[in-house]
Amino acid sequence: MAENANPTQKLGRTVINGIITAIPICLTFFNNVHKLYKTLPTDYLHLFIGSILCFFGGFYPTVFAALQAAEHGGLTTVRKALKALGGEVMIIVNESKKDDTIDADDDGIPDTEQISSRTLMERKVKLVLTKMNPEKLNAAISSIYKVWIAVLAVLKIQFARTIALALTISDFFQRLINRFIVPIVDKATPKEYNKKWVPVLTDWMCKSIGVGIAWKIQTVITAFTSSLAGGLMMSRAVIVILAKHGQGPQDHNDTIADEVASYLFAFLGFYFQFTQEFRAPFPLNIILAPLQLAEYYIRWAVTD
């Protein structure tokens, strides 16, 4: 049956196999990154975090703000929940690999290669439902959701001015469009549609413009402030690292070198973000695509 499968069935089978192959690789990668993060000396860790803030703080302002809020509101809880979810996922992956080797009819070909994609999907769903621990799954998801609600509340307060600015800008454009654009659109639109759809569509358009402009302004502000904060963190980390190697002052309070260097780092960081139009350059934009998706979602959640 596998040989006569149509393209859709072949695609479904390929997607399932790809997911099963990719999950262990991703989990191993993130686990190794976390281990490396834990082994870094404090000074080098400060230098690394400062560099991220200085050169990338404006690319993902709400993501960094959410991480800062979560640090005080349950980031440890999220780590434990993700670890529990990762364990459950690995159980499913290992059981799925065992399932792919079963040959019940002893014809030398695994059963999963002789069934349709729909049957394969039903078989894998049944495997997930029977092998996964629903209590662990529920506890982990509930923990993450509770932390997210707390973080979202903090972000709504933190970005309240951005939301207010978006509403003000949208109201401004709404007046202009109602005065100059709507009369023209009304004449070009059939009467049975213009009274219903024109006000709604113009409202959507004005809000989109207002939200876009407001978040662009917020991005510039965040890029500037994060460049200053990250630059200072970098300069002081460098001073500590040099001091441990017997070079330079032992304390940043004894010199102004850290302030001078922080201004240089801040200028370079903001200039880099400005020249990139506050977007990650290629190929970082592909590597950091999940962060960009998270940024869009958090902005929508905060503005909603």
C-alpha cells in the first residue's frame, strides 16, 4: 500500500517522520545550550548578556521584557514545566521508534510502512494517548499558563503608553480618513455594502496604522535604552575580566573607563540596530525566526 500511496499520503508520512526525527535533535540542542550557559563564568555571562541587549535589544523588545518579567514571576517554574514536557515528548518519540519496527505479519516489512497516512496518523495518535502521562502534561501546561498570565499583566502595564499612543494615532487617522477618504469610497461602493463594511474596514486600517507606528516608536526607544544598559554591562564585565588577569583597575568605581567604553558600545549597538532597520539581518533572521514569531504574538496579546 505504501508504494501506491498518493502524494498527500507520502507528504503526511514524511512530515510525521520529520517531526519524530527533529524533536530529539532540538531537545538535545537546547539542553546543551543550557548546560553551556550554566558553565560560563559570571563575568563572561554578563558580557554575553550585555552584548545581546546592546546589539539586539531593539529587535525583540517585548520578548526581552517578557523574560525580565518572568525572571521575577516564575521563570524557574517554566523551566521545570518545559523539562517535564520534554521528558514526556522523548517517551513518545522512543515509543514511536519502537512502533516503527513492529512487523506483526512477519513479512519482513514494518507495519507502519504498509498502511495509509491516515491510518498511520490514527496509530500515532493512539500511541500518544496511551503512552503519555496526562497528569504531568496538565500540570506542566497549567504552570506555564499561570506564569504567562502574570507576565502578560506586567507587560500590559509596562507598555500601557504604547497602547495609548496607538489608540491616539488611530483616532487621528480615523478623522482624516472619515473626512477625505470615506466619501470617495462610499461613492465607489454599492449602497448595500458601504454602510456596513466601509466603517469597519476603515477602523481596522486605522488601528493597524496606529499600532504599527506606536510599536515602531517603542522599538526605537527600547533599542536606545537597551544599548545604553547593555553597553554599560559589557564595559564593566570587560573591566572585571581584565582585572582578574592583572590588567587595568580592580574596581570600576576607581575609573571612568567603564562609562566611556559603555558610550562607545552603546553607539555601536544602536547604530547596528538602526542600520538593520531594527530587524535581524540574514541569516540571523532565519535562525531567530521563533523569536520573531514570539515577538509578534506578544505584541498582539499586549495590544489586544
